[in-house]
Amino acid sequence: MAQNTPLNTEKPTRNIYQFGEASEIALATKNLHVFYGNNEALSEGDLQFERYKITSLIGASGSGKSTFLRSLNRMNDNVATVKGEIMYRGLDINSRAVDVYEMRRHIGMVFQRPNPFAKSIRDNITFALKQRGMKDKEQLDAIVESSLRQAALWDQVKDDLGKSALALSGGQQQRLVIARAIAMKPDILLLDEPASALDPISTSQIEDTLLELKEKYTIIIVTHNMQQAARISDYTAFFHMGKVLEYDETRKIFTRPKVAITNDYISGNFG
Amino acid sequence: MQAKTVNKIATGVLYIIAGLVILILAALLGYILVNGVPHLSWHFLTAPSRAFQAGGGIGIQLFNSFYLLILTMLISFPIALGAGIYLNEYAKKNWFTTMIRTAIEILSSLPSVVVGLFGFLLIVVKLNFGFSILSGAIALTLFNLPLLTRSVEGSLNSISNLQREAGSALGLSKWETVLHVILPAALPSIVTGVVLSAGRVFGEAAALIYTAGQSAPALDFGDWNPFNMASPLNPLRPAETLAVHIWKINSEGIMPDAAAVSAGASAVLVIAVLLFNILARWLGKVIFKRLTAAR
């Protein structure tokens, strides 16, 4: 992050911060605390996420991993109090002065349950782009095709892009949602258990998709599925009772965990 | 007793209760339709009513009912939509919104005759709108607004929060999400609510007796300038509606065929409300299909 200008230390001159250059560390949190009312759900989150890597967040239910993930693009704004810094391209995006709408186009999110809009497949992808003023039909069509291809859905839907997205299967819907997220050309893709509501075949398709997306995006994924974390991620963070107990290369976490609880969790002794 | 036996008895009792409800409804409807339908004719549906002789129709009253309904909906729907969106999408849970919700609750249980008398004092007398379609429409708005607001709120509430999250995750503002994602998805249910409330408004009498008036002056259906007194579109003319007409004939009608006119008018009213209900279901289904199925 050496070349970046730390804009957050200065007073903002405009309402919308300017993001600095991208660096090897795509996203970093400092001293992150999340409160639901007076209950602290997450008390420690000093993590750095490397660019073009997949990082898995694992841990038992209620360990704070989803809370952490949702704080990263401010989806917790209305439900929780998030303190601390989230550094993205030299900016603290947890600052109130940051334009969250603009920020979320850089840091996209995919949720546990597929949530396509009740619109056609094409409109699902183009809608947000159109809202941001993109009107050129050829350009939009190109983005529809490229993002559906990246999400490995193009071949199945290319002939009925006008069809309602709700008519797709769950796995297809989830890949459409991923396509919709990458159509915004984000830097970072946050995924909150994206495959937990899907069957094994759809799950493995989603995993393949993520491994391909890694070339262009930084991916942070919450998963309950140990094998999934081991299969696809480069780094793994283990959350336990609101704290990050261990954060290392996935290989190391799964072969030689340093903390006993981590070992217990990944070998299925609790959680 | 065994769980199985208890279950059987409970099921049986529930069947009997449900059957009873249907039976009462069917008897009522059957009575009105059997008595009324034989009097229906094109002449009856289009001719003006007569005060003293036999052979009068309900043409003007029927037109008044529809015109009043449209006017009421034009006033109440935008307000209900705005209030419903605010309550469901924007309102935080605090004393102010609790107060609004309580007020809506109270307003919706207000007897319609009270709404009518309030409308008479405020709109007809104080604001000097006179007995008119406009006064009636405002009174009906007061009567309709709480129920319509809650119906809109309920429609929006039934849209999954996943859709709202999807919108914000794409960097759409709350308003963009509400306008382009939530509202279209809630549209079938909103339309159903509007049409159902239209049926309720169409059959309302008590709120109109003192606001829209009990007289139906002759209309010139060739004159569509809303500023002319004889124009059907004039919102400031007194306008007896179908429901008020039925009430009036039965309380002080002196035409020789009063019973027949009343029966016929009742049948028309019931059929209209039934049509509204069928239309509501059909329209909701069609829109839902358009939104979800293959296009």
C-alpha cells in the first residue's frame, strides 16, 4: 500500500472520496468491532486480503464470520454498529463520508439464497448498469454476454435472455446473481455461503466459476463447508466467538493448524 | 381420547363451520340475485330513475357510482401508495411511526356513517363544496385510505428482504431499489388490493348520504365539459350513487315499483362487487405471470 495516498487522514473536500490505486492488498481491516445493540458480535478483525486470491472465512454458526463479511461493504449499516477501519485503495470505507452506493459497485456481494430480481435474465444484469447511465445497447449486450460467460451460465440461457429469472433453477439463479455482481466490474466479490442452498452439482459448478473468477477478482467467501474451503481458497481465516483465531494459507490451516480449537473445528469435533 | 379421534372431530367441526359460512353467503347472494335479476334490462340499466311513476331505471346512479369510484381512487391511491412505501420501507420503529400505525388502525375501524357526517360538516358545509361528487370522493378517501394503506404496506412487506439486499449490494440506492425492484415485484398484490378496495368503495352508502347527496339530477351524456352543470363529468354536481339509491328507495321511495327497483339495483350492486373480486384475482394472477413466467 506504499504508493497510496492515505486520503482518510485529511478532511474530505468532496462528499465522494476518490479511491486510490489498487495494490497487492485488496482490502484490509483494522481494529474492527461490530455491535448489535450492546452485544459485541465481533471484537477483533485485523485482516488483510490479498488481491486475486480466494480467502475463506470459516467458523461455527454465530462465530462472527458473516457479520464480518457483511461489514466489509457496509451491508450491516442499518442493523449493527461497525467501528474500526476498512481500508480499500487507501480509503477507510467505513467512514461516513464515503458514498456507500459507489463503494458497493467496487465491492460486490452474493448472498446465501439466490436473489434474482423478478425481471428477465437480461434485465437482471443490465438494470443496475442502466441506473448508472449506461444506455448503449451494444455495450450492454456485450456485458450481458461476458458476465454470463464468466459465471458459466451463458450456454444455458443465451437463447432466452428475455425469460424471467425466476424460472431458472436455484443453481442457475445463483450463477445469474454472480453474473449480475460481476457485470458491475467490482474489484472484490464477497460471497456469503453462496452454495449452501444448492445441490452438490450446482455447488461444484459455482466452485469452478469462482476459481475462474479469481483471475480477475479478489474473492472473500464465507463457508460452512470445510471441503469447499480446502478446495478453492488460498487463505483461510478461522473465526471463533467473535475473534479471528487463526489466519493463514489454507494448506497450513488444514494440515498444521496452530490453535487446538481450529483443529477441533476442521476435523468436525464441534460446530 | 386418542389424538386421531380428536383430530377427526376437530376436522369435522371446522368443516361444518366453513360450510355454514358458505351457506349463509350463498343464501344471501341467491336471495338478492333471484329477486333482482328478473328486473334487469338494458332500459333499467340506462334509464334515469323516476320518483313517482313506475318504470324508472338506475342509469345515472350507476354512472355516478363508477365516476365517484374513479375519483376516489385517483385521490386515495397515490396517498396510500406513498404512505405504504414510507411505513414499510423507510419508517423506523419509534413512537412517531407507532402513532401513525395506531391512527391508521383507528381510522380503519371508524363507522362509515361517522366518516359521512364528518365529511358533511367539514367538506360540504365548512369548505362549501356542497353535496357533490368531490365531497363524496373526499369522504370515501377518508374511509378507504387506512385500508388501502395497510394493503399496500402488506404487499410491500411480503417481498423478501433478499430483494432489498440484492439492490443495495449492487450499489443501488434505497429509492432505486424500492422504485424498480420492490414495487414491480409487489405490483400484482397491490393491484389486487386496489381492486378489492374498489369493491368496498363501490358498495358504500352511509359515508355518501351526507356528502355526495341523495339526488341524481338529469345528465346530458352529450356534454363532456366538466364545468357544465349537466355534464356527467362535473365533479361539483350532487350525485346519488347506486348504494345510496337502494337505501333511499327502501326508506322513503314512493314509486309504485319501489320494491322491484330496489331488488334490481341490489342485484346490479352485488354483481358489480363480485366482478371486482373476480377481476382482482384475475388481474393479480396475470401480472404475476407476466413478471415471473416466460415472456
